[in-house]
Amino acid sequence: MAKAISVKIKLVSSADTGFYYVAKKNSRTQTEKMVKRKYDPVAKKHVEFREAKIK
């Protein structure tokens, strides 16, 4: 079978609160690790979220 183009990733908060988002990423066009600035409700502010694998 062919490899899936889009993969699910986990965006983990850099504030070490344990909060995360789940997102999709096109693995062919975006080869580097994804970093987004989003709201962390535990820290109650916007922080960077970095890509991690879903276990």
C-alpha cells in the first residue's frame, strides 16, 4: 500500500503544562518539525507548541 500523505501530529506546549493540540500535516511538503504559537488554557497565555509524535 502507498504511504499516507497527511499524518496526524501532536503539538505539545512549550510551557510544560501537558496541554496539547492534535493537527494534520502534509509530510511531503512540510519536512521540518512544525512550530505554532497557540493559546494554552492551563498557562492562560499564548505559547509555542512544538511537534511530537502521537503514541
